[in-house]
Amino acid sequence: MNSLKNMFRPTKPISKNVSFKPDELISNSQKLMLELGIIRQSANGLYHLLPLAQRSLDKLIFIINKNMMDIGAQKISMPVLIHSNLWKKTGRLNKNIEDLYLVNDRKSKEFLLSPTHEEVVTDLFSSDPKTYKQLPLMLYQVGTKFRDEIRPKLGIIRSKEFLMKDLYSFDRDQTSATFTYNKVCQAYEKIFKHIGVKFIRVEGASGMMGGNQSHEFHYPAEVGDDTLLQCKKCGFGMNKEMSPESVQCPKCSSTDIEFTKAIEVGHTFHLGTFYSSALSATYSDTDGTMKPPYMCSYGLGVSRIIGASVECLSTQDVIQWPRSISPFTICIIPAKEGSIEENASLNNVHSLYNHFTEIFGDDIIVDDRTHMTIGKRLIEAKKLGFPFVVVMGKKMNETPSLYELYEANTNKSEHYELSNLINYLKQQCLDKI
């Protein structure tokens, strides 16, 4: 049984090793996740993900893995510590070097903590002969990345160390690469729709990645670093950095443009043969000639999606999770010890938990801190954003016993007999499938 009493949640969420500058922007999600013991700051720009955050992260990775499997992408793990020679071959070590963590080993060989893996995966591709029959090939990983942010902020939304899902595709030519690119972008849209937070897809700048086309996925939020331009006539959207002076839609010439602040949570790039040519990666085509494959890369800010989702949905005092990545779907609050309903609660809590596991699996937690009043535990359950809270209160002594159900998305409570409660929650579960 998942127990809130035994869960590791530091009562002093601000570490003694952390200091905030007076002008540092602290987002609502950062404040809530720190105060409620969901994350803990280790140093500026570095965070521990505590049990509740880790459960949310695991759910998100499950959604990602499912959608990647559906399109035939294969999951791997690549080293984070990368020999700098690979980046020298593509020329990227001469650009944006201030964002990189460069280290030397005991033999004075230079390495970097890779913020992205285009060079590494291309080198992996080139290590074994390939033919056109093995393409397209899609390889992805979910792993730790590092970026020496000049000003980390907003908690896990913009940090120095973060979790990212990065996918790389290899195709025979431009046409097949475009087909793969569109297929992955559609899978990304499915992922964001499954998560359940409003998102916007726009054209973006390729930046240090290179290539000739890119798209970005954003969550609209006032604290976001990006400004999106969206045409209200034709629907075209792009990042403002692509055309900082433009007040006219490049597609339909309309001047009816909407500006939206947003947090970037995903980015896709059409890379062409830049990396494969630079690193001598080739495949054997139908006529036996060796050609460089056309590449695309696709990123999702996994830990950033967690923080950005909380940022977009929450109020000042209460976390609101998308139900798909809420740490737990149901929180059960048994009666306070010594109360008149304690016996009825004790006699039913285990069977209630077992009923719920048949519907929601291991997605239930019991707030078994029964030395606290139901009221105090309910307030905290609301703050933590559990979608459903079942309270075993005074009406447990009625015949039949009545359970109070609080729903976060409506902020309302109703009382149910056990059978009706189970049927209602079953329906709620089915509605989210």
C-alpha cells in the first residue's frame, strides 16, 4: 500500500546551499513544487526529483515510449560524456562553447557533457555497414543532458541538468526523410494531446543544430522565454526570433497577428546530410553506391514538460496536474485516530484500496497520517493536486456507509455509497483512455 506517511518529502524544501538573487524570477510551479516537497534544489540550476515528481516523470516516459514504439523507433542509451573530437569534426565546438561543460581526463583528453547527441548517434550509425533496406532507422533515448545556462530559472523548467528525450532518424533521401519527419511530428502531437495541456506548434529557428527546417512545440505561459506569432486568419505560427521585425504573416500577408508568451517543450529539426557527411556516415543504395543518409532530430524536454505542465494549470496555492501524469490518481484519507468513525474506516480502508487497484493499478496513495485531522489532510491533498480524493469521514457510520469524493477538476465534493463510488470512478477512468 502506497503510504503518504512514509513518503520522503523534506519539510524544509529550500536547501542551505541555495541562495536566490533579489531579481531572480521564481515561477509559480517552482514555488509550489519546492514548498510541497515535490522537488528539492541542490544548487542553483540543479534539482532533486523527489518521489512524487519521479512518479510523474515515470508516467510521462511511459507515454513517450508507447508512442515511439507505435512508429517503430528503437530505444537505446548513449554516453553523456563525449570525446570532443566528434564535435570538432562538425564544427559545433567552435559555436556556443559557453553553453558547454568541457572536462579533461587524467590523460588530458578533452570531453564534453553532451547537451545533444547528433554527433554521437551519427558516429554510432557509421560504425556498422548499412544498406538502403535498413532505412529508415529511428533511434531514441531518454537521458540526462547538461547545459551551462547563464541564468537558470523557473525551477526544472530551465536548469543546468535536465532530462530529455532525443530521437534521430536516418533516411535514404529528402523525400523519405520528410515522410519520417512528419510521422514523428504526428507522434509528438499525440503525446502532447495525451498529456492534456494546451500546446502550440510553430515554425522555429534551427540554431546550433543546423538544417533547413524546424518546428517547435510550446505551452502558452506568461513566464515563457519565447514569443510566438500566430496568424489569426490562416493559422500559421512561428517563433518571433525567426522574424523579429515582422508584423505580417509570411503565408497570407495578414497583419492580424496574435503574440503569445510560451515555454518551449519540444523541437524537431530537418538536418539533411550535414552530420552524416561531416562524420563519413554512409549507406549502400540500390545501385551499390555509398551515400550519406538524410537525418532529422527530435527533442522533448521531459523534465521541463513536468514543470511547465504544473506552471500552466496550477493556481497560486494549489497544484493542478494533467491527470495523465499526476503522481497518483486517487488519495484515500482514512478517519482520524480516536474519532467516532475510526473503526468503520479501519474496517474498510484495505478493501477500498483493493477495489481501486482493480481500476487504477498502483495509482493510489493512502494519507495514513491519522494523527492529523481529516481537514488538514484534505487541504494538503488539494494542494498536491491529486485528481480524486476519497475521504472516510463522519458519514462512514451511516447505513450504508457514505464516502466523500473530492474532484480536483471541478473543486466539488459528493457523497457516494461504495458501489456507486466504484462505478463512477470506473467511468472516469474509461473517459481518459
